[in-house]
Amino acid sequence: MQRIRKKLRGSPDRPRLCIFKSHKHIGGQIIDDEAGITLVGFSTLSKGAKGQKKSKEGARFVGAKLAELAKEKNIEHVVFDRGRFKFHGIIAELADAARENGLKF
């Protein structure tokens, strides 16, 4: 397994969009690594995602919601951290939805 997270750093100007997924759910956080705080977070377990599961539709919903919440906090540019996951399938859907809704990475 390659060390991806070690190479990526989020800053106040360009925070890190970190993706996580489990067997049933998917989510993401926008993190400022210098301050060590989560600025925005959303997943299929969040209150606004009732009925969403770990699927391509669920990933698109989470990506769009993350972009919407980031806009509210005036975040436009992020560093995309896919973690140990390949940029394929559900991860790619989440990233595409975030890009379509205004996040730049």
C-alpha cells in the first residue's frame, strides 16, 4: 500500500477533502491540517442523507452536499485525498459530483 496521506497536506487556503468508506456507508471531510480541525463533514450517516447508501447515487449525493457545505464556508479549492482507495467507481462519482457543484481540485 502506498503512503498517500503522508504526502498530502491541507492548509487554510486549500484544505484537504478526505474520503472514507465502510462496508455500508461513504462520506467525506474537509480538513485544515495546520489547525487540525474539520471544517465540513458529511456522510450517508448524516441527518440530511436519510435513505442514502454506499452506492453511486449515494456517493453523488454526498459529493454534492459536501460542495454545498464548503460553499457556505467560502471554500473553493481543496486537495483531494482518496486515501487507500482507487480513483474508480464510487470514489470517482463522489469527486465528479463535488466538482460539478463548485469544488476545484
